[in-house]
Amino acid sequence: MDMFNHRFRSACKGLTLGLVSLLITGTVSARILPGEEARFVVGDSIYHQPTILPESQRRPDKGLLIRNIYIIDGTGSPPYGPVDIRVDNDRITAIKSALAGAGVGVSLGGDSNDEGIRVIDGSGKYVMPGFIDAHVHTDVAHHSDFGEVPTVDYVFKLWLGHGITTVRDVGAFGGLGQYMEYKELSEQNAIIAPRMKIYPAYPMGMIPNPETAANWVKAIRKRGADGVKLLGGRADNLKAVIETANSLGMKTAFHHPQVGVNQANALDSALWGNASIEHWYGIPEAMFEDKRIQRYSLDYNYSNEQDRFGEAGTLWAQTAKPGSERWNALIDKFIELNVTLDPTLSVYEANRDLMAVSRREWFDEFVIPAIEEAFQPNYKIHGSYFFDWTTQDEINWKNNFNLWMAFVNDFKNRGGRVTVGSDAGFIYNLFGFGYVRGLEMLQEAGFHPLEVMQAATLNGAELLGMADEVGTLAVGKKADMVIVEENPLTNFKLLYGTGHTRLNLETHQREKVGGVLYTIKDGVVYDAKALLEEVKATVRKLRAKQA
């Protein structure tokens, strides 16, 4: 390991993981506008500007009627139906049973004399609330280092093509100003994109004291930020950030890195009022019984990401056991403090099975060459750390997942809120597809599929403070919906943009089924399959140019 780290330091001489270095050490001018700190390392928004739609394409239909569809409403209730759903402008205005004799006497419109009413035949199909991805990065800085990147439409269409109607960008690495523009354009339906919540990254290396930390939060709030992404720092400054954010009606999302976890673990930040724990770091450290510090190798180097992620795979085994007094006490405290777990399970899956994850079915058609290259092992790139990933590393991570998932499931079973976040763009994890994989992994953790659906919809809405508008299907709420051909509770693979392959037992032929049919946001209907075909065309074009 000594020789390996020597080679790592030699290869990286004169280089840093720029964004992490900025946030930790602070190397840029104090004259930077608050919320733009990361952009001075990352550069302007990596993806090109989105396509602006003409005014005529921004408005929902005069009315929308979805007939004879089964409904999964997001509350945790089982499916029911068929029902008819009426939408006017951006709101659900009626949900009525479509069964004969079940009170369907009130017409919802959609008859031949109702000009302008769009009708979707939902026979045999299922509708759910729009999905909420609670952990995204719209721009991933290093993608453009390896080739041409398209417009940000590429990312937006992958999200909408998988039914994601709301995202929380934690970091705003392309700059708060740019992301506020995206947010406003999305709210106007002037671009094809989910609605956005923006949490700029707190630049801890540039903040000398709690007063400055509080003023920074006030400044980004004035510019429109919805919350703050925390990546460690001094305890007194972090406490000031969280308390100030809460006083202004903002929320915080905290990734507790190894280089900062001894200043604040997940319990410390929860006691200060942090809203969501991102990933899982900081939780095992809050349950240590026979140590205060993770048992790092003596030549450990956090900036060598094989060290960072390899040894993280041993961390859950170093803490309190499932069901122990310490384990249960932490869960109870988190629930008392109304903390949300946003585990981002899918972004770590390559750690337990690199060969399988690095050749996903959708890579050839949906991954642009620049991202494909950025996924490959590279000392200079965050998340591309499989320099010499071993069988033992994967065994460690399989055990890590088992313990981590047990904690998440126990937390849910005792009443805690769990959300779905993808953290896509890193570690072979692609926008949209990684979100669906996260649903599957929550089921693996012990969630009933209805609990998974609740995590993807209502729980996300509650975390974002939007539960009165989105997250469930109910009269008066925003018309954010996902329509699929079959019941996704029986198989979440039906939600992948590539569909699901199965054998037709009557024809004895393999067939593709599934994929989202329609994603509806603010009452505007998007053909999800058409959006993904446009993504595939973009990928083909870029692959041809590279060839």
C-alpha cells in the first residue's frame, strides 16, 4: 500500500480533486458571489444551455382525462381502480371510480363534444405520483474533460423519461445563478425538465467564523436558494449554517465526509437541526462503542479514492450491531429529531459487483462517450477509483451493504422517513436509470414495494416541503404523474427506459415490456419513450463524431 500511495501522489503531483480542494481549503477570491464558489473550479455549466420551447408548447392541454386506469397514490395505500382522473391546467380536479354502478354518474368530460380535452386510455395501465429524486448533480464537472457533451436536455430527458418530475440538486456545482435560471424555466415549462430545488454547496474552506457562515446562508437565500449542501467543516460554523438556514425556512442536506466526521457526525448535525443525512457517512461513527475514530490503515490517504472508498467498505462492521442498544437509541433519536435518510444506494453498487455494474444493459444506447470515459479508473476524477479493486473489496462492501440496509430498514420500520436519491453521474450510475435501480435496492433492503413507492413520492415531497403540492395523487394537487403499462409493484424493472426482457410462455419468444409511457408534470404530458429516443439519437451522434 505504501508503494501504491507513492505512485498515486506522484501521478497527482500538481493536481487536486479541484472541487473538494476548494470546499475544504478555499483558494479563490472572497469577491465571488455567494453560491458561485464551486463554479470557479468547475467552470461554467458543463452541459450546453437547454432548448427553450416556444410559448405554444409550454401550456398543458385545455383539459386532460385519463380513463380506466389503476392508481398507486403514493400514500402507502394498495392500488385501486380502475378510476378516471381529470386534470385542468396544472391541477388534478377529479378522481372518480370507473366501475359501473360505483358513482360514476358525474361526467368528467372527454366526450366527443369536449373540444380540446385530451383523453388517455388507461385500460390495464397504472398511474403513480411523479417521482422525486432527492440527490442529483445536474452538472458533473469532469464529463467535459473527456469529449463533447450535449445540451443539458440530455440529463433532463433521462430524468423525465423515467418518471422523475422533481429533483433536488445538492451542490449547484454549475453555479447558483445558472441553476436558478433552470429552475425558473422549468417552472414556466419553457424547457423540458423536472422542477428543481437548489442547495448550493457550503464553501467551508472560505468561511472563517460563524458570523460569516450565517451571512453566506442569508446571501444565497436572497438569491433564491432552497437549502444548503454541507460537506463538513468547523463545528461552530456548521451549527451556524444549519441554524441560520432553518430560521430562513431553508433546509440542509449533509454529506459527512471522513475528513470532517470528527468535527460533526450524523447525530451532531441532527441535534443542530440538519434535515437529511446524505449517503450514510457519519451514522456508523455516531454508534462507535470501542473507538472514537475509524480504524484507518496507517498509510491511508483520503485523496486517494481507492483508499477512501475501499476502507469505507469496512466501516459498518466497526460499529454497533443491528438491534443493539446503541443502534436502537440512534434510530429513536433520529426519528425524534425528524431527520430524513437519503441513502443513495445505487451509486455505491459497483463497489460490491464491479464487473456487473460496469456493463449495464443501457450503457451502449444511453451513455455519451465522455461519460463512458469518465467512468473509467482515473486518479484525477472523483468516483473513478477502481484502480485495483479486489475480491476482498467486494466482499467487504457486500457486508457493508447488508448492515447499512438493515439500519435503513429498521429506521423505516420504526417510523423514520427514507427518500430516494440517485447521485447519478458517478461510479457507473446514469441519470434516470440509477434512480430505478435505487428503488430495487430499497426493496432488497426489506421495503415492501408500496413502501418503496412512498419513499419515491410522498417522502421526497415531505423532505422538500412540497407535500401540499406533490408526492401523492389527490384532488387539488399538482398534476405530476407517471403512467406505465403494467403494475410496477410486481417488478420495478418495468420502469427502466430499456424495459424488461421476459419469455412469453405462449409464443416462446423473448419480448421487451415496460418503460414509462407518459410522464406528466404540471399537467403537461410528455411521451417518455419519445424523450428517451431523443436521448439515444444524441448518443448515436456523439459516438459517430468520436469514431
